[in-house]
Amino acid sequence: MSSGAPRDPKVKDKAFLMNWIRRNSPTREELLASRFVKPFSHRVAHSHLWRFTRTSVRRGTALGLFVGIFLLIPGVQILGVALLALPFRANIPIGAAMTFLSNPATTPLLIAASVWLGNNMFGLHANVATFSIMIDKGASAGEWVRWFFSDAAPALVAGLFIISVVSAIVGYVLASVIWDNWIRLRWRRKIRRARDQRLEASTSDAAAG
């Protein structure tokens, strides 16, 4: 029977986060089976790239956000994370999961924000309104290519770079804070469990005496 004790919301939040990462991250076997990754499988298969440590998790978070936002191409994002994880000693599952924050729902917002940022910071003249109109009317591939090779290209790339760098820095800091809090919570739970066990043992001894 359940003891009826309330569950710690921090533990529940941590479990939710880990489940989300598992759902959105490729397994080692899935990634190594990819035809894009196979030529580099001997590098990607290193065990330390799949180990969860404070350093690898925060680096994986930063790398996944940077690659996911800057590239914006599904599939290529995970490949980029996998190949860059080794020199940066980043956690691949975390990095792969972070790329999913860039998805069909967020990509139009990222592109619009990047074009606006590139225009304002570098004096470019890409038309953000045209971008919105093209989405609404379902522009053809040729129209998108012509739009991209106007002033939109440098504005988009510059804006995406800035947003991806800022996101990576913020993600790095947040991952450090979350990891430290999680470790602190684990220690508190261990100490509380050990105290409860000592109390239970002393109570049993008193009852036996």
C-alpha cells in the first residue's frame, strides 16, 4: 500500500525532464546506425560522450542549442551535435535533445527574429513582412530561394548566429544551476534516508529492550 506521503515536486520535475530527454534523444545504437554517422561511428561511440556528468551535460546543452538554432535543418542538427561532441567533450543525448527546441512550431519565429536582428544590428534591409506573407500564402521553393539570396541571407545568418550564441550561453548557465540543484537534492534525500533508517533502528532497539 502507498504510504500517502506527498511526492517531492522537484523529484517529479527531474523525472519529467529525464523522460523528455530520453524520448527526444537517439539511442547510441540508433545514432551509430545512421548512414550519415556511420563513417564517424568510431569517434561517436566513445563512452564518455554518453556519460552524464556536470561538465558533459552543460556542454551538451550549449552545443545542442547552438547547433539546433543555427542550422535549423532536422537530421543535420543531430549529425552536427554528434560530430562536434567529441572535440567539445559534450554529452550527445543532451545535445541531441536540445536540438528539438528548434522545430516546425518555433522555426518561423526564429527566422523572423533573426532577420529582424540582422537588419537592426548590421544595417541590412531584408523584409521580415515579406517572410510572413510567403508563409501565409505557401510560397514555392523557387520563391524561397530568391528571397534567401536577397538581403535576407546575410541578415538571417547574422541573426541566427547571435541568437544561437546567446541561447548556448544561457543554456550552459541554466544547465549548471539545474545540475547543482539536482545533486544537492540527491544528497539531501540520502541524508534524510540515512537519518530515517537510524531512527527506525533506534526505535526497534528500544522496543526490543
